[in-house]
Amino acid sequence: MEPAAALLGLLLLVPALAERATAPVRDSLREELLLSPLPSGDLAATFQFRTRWDSDLQREGVSHYRLFPKALGQLISKYSVRELHLSLTQGFWRTRSWGQPYLQAPAGAELWVWFQDSVADVNKAWKDLSNILSGIFCASLNFIDSTNTVIPTASFKPLGLANVTDHHFLRYAVLPREVVCTENLTPWKKLLPCSSKAGLAVLLKAERLFHSSYHSQAVHIRPICRDAACLSASWELRQTLTVVFDSFASGQGKKDWSLLKIFSRTLTEACPLASQSKIYVDISSKGQVGGKDTEQYVNDAQLHFSLTAESVYDLLDPGLFNASRSLNVLLKWKRPQDSLAMVAPVLHAQRYVSGYGLQTGEISTVVYNTHPYRAFPVLLLETVPWYLRLYIHTLTIITKGKENKPSYIHYQPAQDRRRPHLLEMLIQLPANSVTKITIQFERVLLKWTEYTPDPNHGFYVSPSVLSALVPSVTAMEEEDEEQSPLFASLFPSFDGSSYFVRLYTEPLLVNLPTPDFSMPYNVICLTCTVVAVCYGSFYNLLTRTFHVEEPSQGGLAKRLANVIRKLRGVPLL
């Protein structure tokens, strides 16, 4: 009976194995690169690697890790993470010189996480998660605590499926002083399925990426609909990298560029695990774009960008690498001395500190709406450390010389050494206007143990966050969003009239009353010297043993001297 039962089990197992073998792959990877010449003459390179995982970790559990990073998958499952957004940025996006930012992030480190409703202690989960992410990305995220963590009520909404209204499960923090270097880029590249061995990731050479004016790398995790009916959810991991190169410096005064000149490398093959691998070149201005051996002149000037057959390179196309073993996309300008037409961004802002002395000051945020005839609201988020005591009654909002009252305002005062200030406002921006928001503050004298090792350098304040539905300049079809997720994230236009934009201002550098730390240093040195001398002498007196020695008879020299003195008749020694 046992052989028959084994045979029956084998017959029942074969269809299951066949069904599993013919089942569709549950993971997918899409990689894209957008090369955009900026109005200032610089070149912006935007990478996006999107990994989709058709698995519900909260219900199905962790079954396999084929393309999705195991380290991030375990974090989602263990800490019940709904969404996770992390960015590490070095530099600041110069809106006036570079135009509208693509994927802007604040200077330093930014982390905001939505947790599941099942999390009992959100603060503990937030602390543990930030510590683990600090180890994964070799960043100082372990310095995130209650003094720099806030709970926004309106500025950050879930980007995934669920429409969460309880902001108790949201945490947001910024470390504006975080320095981004190669140690942060290496673990970021290891999360890619092909790492930096094949595909677009081959161009990620640290020596070239960090020799730039702006560098921003980010990781975004969120749930998305698996099908049109949205009956089940999948996980999406988007790894983005934005770099701005100074093409004038690298090109000896010319705006011509190529992959070899920018990244010191060329592309030889696509990632074998990628279902889409494309390079887009923004040729909205007059220029010549081509591959390694061919150059074609393109003259399609549009508002944002122009996509033609010559400006899109599909690495999965078998005929792309037939002519040559490597792909070196290059662009030459017909008139190198000409500059691109600068289109003023519809929404941009700046922030600065005014005042004199080390007691009081004023924080000013200037928001610009350059649209000629359309007005729209903007949601402003201000996070100020506790050692800058805000006077909320001094808050003023002036637009075109008149007071502009916000339609929504939420203010949470700070508590010393416990939490920062949180201010959220919904402000209406008239067409072609400049709005100035000012608020006064008072500096606090810290304890001498709370100062940084370089206190005279100053203390950084997190940048302001602006969220708005900006009038759109291009319309995008629904099928374009699925075919090109990079452009959908850069220019998301849902109804052809407006799209969502989140901008960040500059971080502030504020000086605080700082004592003269040379005096404690002198006191410590003098005290240590006195203690060492006194203690050494006292210790010698307590531990040293004294012996009385009898005078010796002298040596040979003394005896010879006595003999000579005796002969001369003088007293002996």
C-alpha cells in the first residue's frame, strides 16, 4: 500500500509543479534615465529603478526574494510599514538657474514613514526603524529622536492605496546637517537586482557622481494596485538618483556632453532582470543628439520636453548594440555660446533669517507664484527646533502689500528638549504674486553639554516644505503613466490642468549665544596640572621609604689623597 500511496501523491504533485512553472513572474524591474540640459548650461541626470513585487507581506508573509531587496522586505513585515520615504541629498537645487526641479529633496537626510493601524507603539517602531535604516544606508539616522520628529496633519498624505486619515501613524524628520558620501551610495546600489554590474547602474561611478553640483538619492516604498479592479495590492520600490553636472567645467567651456564624458563609462548591455531599460534625452532645445557613430539634428521645441525616435534609447532592443559593443549617447549644440531659454517655475520659494544680535531674530519665507492668470493654494510646513522660541502672535503674511489670512492653520508649540515647533498653513497665492511669511523668534542659551563640537559654525534649521497643485503645462494620458513611470513622477498631470508638486526651501544656519569654551579649557588644563603636581608629591611622600646610610671609608683615590696629605703634614680628609 505504501508504494501505491507514494505513486498517488506523485501524480497529484505533478500538476501543481506544472502550474507553478507556468505561473507568471511576480516581480518586475524597470530602469530609466533622463538626461536634461538645464538653462544654466548644466546637465541633470535622473535615474529611476522601479521594482514591483506582487506579494502582500502583511497577509501572505515573506515567500521569496527574487528582485525585491530582502533587507527592506523584512523591515516592512516586521515593523508593519505602510509607506517609507527616505532621501539623502548633498547640495541644493537652484530653482532660479536650473528651472523646475524634477525630484527635489531637502538638503541632508529626510525620512517619513506611515505605519499600519496594527502598530501599538508607533514611537518605539519609529525609533527602531530609524536605527536599522541607519545601519543599512550608513547614515546618521540614529540621531532621529523626539526633538526633531513631528507629526504633520495635512502636508504628507499616503501615496499608496489606503486613504489614511489618522496621522497618529505618521512620523516625519529631517537631519539638515547630514553629509552624503560614497558610504551612502554603495549600500543604495546593492539594493538593485543587478547591482552595478549591468544596465544603467553601470554609470553610477562614485568618483563622477560626487564631483557634481547636486546629488540626491532616495528610496520610496509604497503599496500599489495589482490589477485594474484593485482587489489585491503589490509593493513598489522606487530608487531614484538625481545628479547635476557642470558641463562647462567638464567640456572646457562647451555645452556638448556624452555618457563617456559625464560618467567616464559607456553602456554595454541591459540588466538581464529588467523588463524595461530606456534612456530619454530632453531635446526640447535645438541641438544634435545621436549615438556613438550617428548624429541626427532635431528641432522640436516644446514647453517641457520632446520625445522622438532619436531621443529614446531602448537597451532591450537587440539591434541597439549590434553596430557597436557599447552605447555612448552624445549631444552637440549647433551654437555652443547660446543659452537655453529660461522658463520661470510656476512655484518657487526661498527662506532666510534676518535681525541682528544673538537674542532675537526673524524667519522669513518668500513664496512666488509666476502664473500670469491662475491662483492656487499652497500648504506650508514649518519645523523649527525647540531652542528657537517662536512668537506665534508675530506671524504675518503679506501678499501684494495686503494681509493674507490662511484658510487653515495648525500650530503645535515646542517643549524644551522634547519636541520642535510645528506650523502648518494653507495660503492662497494670487496670480503673479509674491507672498512673504515672517515670524519672530528668541534664541535660547543651551547647556554647555548640548553644544556641538563646532558651536561657532551655527545650528541648522530644517527647510520649509511647500505642497501645492500647480497648473500643468502639458497633458499626460493614462497609458503614458504606465509606460513611463519616470515621466509620470516628474510631470504627473491627472486632468490636464494641474499636478501635485512638493518643494523645499534652503535650510537655515542660525547662530546661538555661545560661551567662550577656551576658558573652561584653560581651567581644565590648570586644574589637571595642579592636581598632578600635588598628587604626585603627596603620593611620593606616602609610598617612598627613607634609609640612613653610614658614610663610607672612601675609595682608592681618597686613600692616596690621605697618604699625600700625611706626608705634607696637613689634616687628613
